[in-house]
Amino acid sequence: MRKPKPTNPKDSAPSVDASDREPARRAARRLARELEHEGTSVLERAQRLAQRTEPQARRIACELIPLSFDEDPGEAMAVLEGLAADDERKVRAAAVTACSRIVRAHFERVADILAAWRDDASPHLHRAVAVAVARAAEPHRLERVPHLMRLMGPLLGDSDPAVRRTVGLSTLGALLGAYPEATFEALVEWSTSSDPQVLWNVAMAFTGAPAAPMAKRALIVLRKLALDDRRTVWRAAAAAMWQLGRRRPDVVRPELDRWLDDDVRGKVAREALKYL
């Protein structure tokens, strides 16, 4: 994180606090228009605001980055990297939103940068990548599939609470909804891992609505996960079964009834049936 520079009146950001109800994005757009009218670089202003000590200024910087991305994509993403790892939660949230906007519009230009973020030590950057992958998953952009799967693979083993919630409960569901066949194939491959965190994420991918159309195939994976004696894994399998069972009782209920007589899967079935 770059050290804050001394305050400069020219670097001041529009107010977004309670006394001025204007949302940060609208304030940033207004500032960008003013800077462009003056012939001043929007990216340079974002760079300076990103180094300010006030969280409000750094939030405005986040909003300016997508507006100035084309000035210098590499530098824009470098500034955004620091903001995505910021100590302030609201600044990080604004940075993640900005990153998602850029990724959706310019995925091919930033895919390698996202891979570097994923490999960084900061869990905040890992979560930013997971959110960005979900936003980049668009059914008509099939060329993105292999890149998105490669980005996601290493994140399945991340045990940071914020990252695991995003990966298992959100991003994998988004991928399954946009690219059901490719994502299911990836889930099958990931289900061969011995890492309980990876297996937890695989199971949680089947808890969302996008899994319902492939309920029968999901059972192939969940039957295997239900045999795992690690609590993290088998309870995730149970969660997937009861969520999937609510949407496809015709497929799941008979399966759970059979599991009741299974010495190993029985506990998974009983847990899932509590909620069905």
C-alpha cells in the first residue's frame, strides 16, 4: 500500500457523507467530467486520491478507475490493487465493484493481472478475483470459460472466511448458471481433490438454483462427497442435498431414502431430511 501524500487542495474529493447524499459513483462521474473539461488526467487524480488518508477520498478513487482505465490499463489496475487490499471495508467494497466493472468490459486485457492478484498473499485480493470471475461469467462469452476456470481452481482451497463464502456460495453458482456443462466438468475434476476446503466448495456449488436442472448429475458428485468422514465435507454434502431437494424433490428424496440404510451416508441423509 502506497504511503499517503500530504494533503493538496487540488486532490480533494467530492463529499459523499451524510451531509451530501450524492452517491460516490455520481460524484466521481461529475469530477471526471470536470477534469476532462480542464484537460486534466482522470487517472492521475485517481492515483492521488488513492493515497489520501480519508476513506472517502479513496472511495472516489475507486469510482474513477473504470472511467480512466483506457488512459493506462496497467497503472489503473495497479492503483485498484492497492484499493482492493485497503484496510477499510467500504473502500475494499468500492474497489471490488470497480474491478468487476472493468473485468466485465475488458476481461481479456486484465486476465493476467487477475491471476497475479489470485497468487498474491492478500485474501482481500483473492476475494476481488472471485467476485470479478462471477461478473465476467456471461453465457455469450464462451471464449472466457477456460480462463475463468483456471482463475478459480486455486481459490477453491482458500480457507479465508470471506473468500470461501464468495467462492462456494456465489462464484461457482454464477459459473454454473452461465456455463453449466463446462462448470460441471470442472466440479467433477475438483471433486477428486483431497483438500476438505476444495470439497466443501464443490458441494456448496450445488446449493444454488443453477444446480437444479442438473440434479441427477449432481448426485454423482454428492454421492462421493457423502462418503467423506470429515465433518466439513459431509455436512456440505448434506447442505447441498437439502437445498437441491427443495428444488428437485423428485430426484433427491428417493436418493436420500436409499441413503438412510447406508452405514456411511445415513448421517448425511438424516441431516438433509431435517429441512425437507
